[in-house]
Amino acid sequence: MTFIPTDEIGHSGRRLPPWFKVTIRQGPDYRDIRRTMDSLGLHTICEEARCPNVWECWNNRTATFLILGDICTRRCHYCAVTTGRPLELDREEPLRVAQAVQALGLRHAVITSVNRDELEDGGAWIFAETIRHIRRLVPPCAVEVLIPDFEGSEAALAAVVAEKPDILNHNIETVRRLFPSIRPQGKYERSLTLLDRAKRMGAWTKSGLIVGMGETNEEVRGVMRDLRTVGCDIMTIGQYLRPTKQHLPVARYYHPDEFAAFKAEGLSLGFSHVESGPLVRSSYHADRQVAGC
């Protein structure tokens, strides 16, 4: 069964190009991940952010855990994750994530979170504890963390880096010019500073960009250059798809050839790996990217 991963007319305002079709198939691995997450009371960004790759990834036995609950303290105009007042911090969540990694036999675990700006450390302790539990229960498993900006706290970042994740990801998401309107509670320079600090602390770093929100190709190249300036190792580039009518409209759809050109340019700038395509998201094919670390 094929599926176009958003309302084909209503959300986008026009019919999506044909390269956005994906296959829906709930195989045994998909169902196993669903059962495991439900039984342990865990969330995935795959579901909360309405990722179009959920069927492919879950059928390949990969999923991205969403920690610190499923309610975000920020409202970014492209993101489908619920905004509001978060629930009480779940201190047992890190152990349950590790138990899920163990039960699923994962070789590469990706851990991300909502923003928790009301917490003193932004939730860094939960990230660190999650890494520790996975290392204890599943030593061979590679661990990738996709962290928020922790409001610029160097101490919070250091607490996560100290646990030596295999990849430390923080997504820049959009270009400098659009950042204030699309990510009003974030700052472009703050995100770059975080990646710079993480690299100086010894982390293997990664960042992602979403295109189709009103940027120019030259602005995309500018983000690439900025990321390389702070030593970022891995980059992902994907197409923005409007999750609901309440979110930012799509400015334009990039052709696969344009994504291929971005990949070639990124590699020429010195990134060790560039994942670039219409359906690419920051955790797409993440297990293939750790090989260069």
C-alpha cells in the first residue's frame, strides 16, 4: 500500500510531487516496536512528529526514543510535537528506555527529547542517565543523542558529553534569516555555539536542516559552511512537510536532484557523511552514519 505522508491537498495547499510516496507495511518488527513502546510507557519522535519514514524505519527495527515526556515547552512553527505545560519528570524513564533497547536487540539507539526549559538543566541529567543505563544493559549498542540547546548551558551540555555518546546531534533546522520567525525561542548562534563546544569537548557532532520553509539555495549553503566552521561532522538535509493546517505552509518542494547537489557540496566541504533527500529526517539511516566516527 502506498501513501503520501501528509494531506495531499489540504495541508500543503497543492498536490505533492510523486517522489513523496512511501509504503505502509506493518510487519513483525513494526508490531514488535509498537508493543515494546506501549508496554514500557515510552514515546517515539517517529509518532509525535508524524515522521513519514516510520513504516520503513520500524520495519527495519530502528526507532528514535523521545524522552522527558511528550509535551514541549517551545512552539516551533514547523513541528508537530505538542506544546504546553510538561508533566512531572519521570526519573525511571532512562531505565525503561534501556530495557526497550535490550528487548528490541538494537545495535544503534537514537535518543531525543522535547524541550524542558522549566528544568534547571533542561533535562541533561535524564539524557546522561539514559546513556548510562544503555551502556550497562546493552554494551555493544551505539548511542546517538539528539539534544535541545539547553538554553546555552555549557554545564548541561558537558553532563551529556561526559557520557561519551557515539554521536551528539543538535539540529540547526533552518537558515539564519528565518530562525527568529520559525524558531522564536531558539537562537541560530546559540545552536552553533553548542555544536562548537561539543566538538571542543571531544564529541562527534551532527546537525540537520529542513528546507522548503522560504530559504534560498545560497542560504542553505551558508548553513553548511557555518556548520563546518564549528567542526560539525555529519549533516542531514530533508524537505519540510506541513504537519497540519496550523503549521507553517510549505514555500516550495525541492527536486531530488537538488538534494543530490546539496549532498555533493556538503561532502566537498568536508562533512564525513551527508544524508540528503526529500524524506530525510535527522535520524534517517542513523545507524549507517556511526561507522565514520
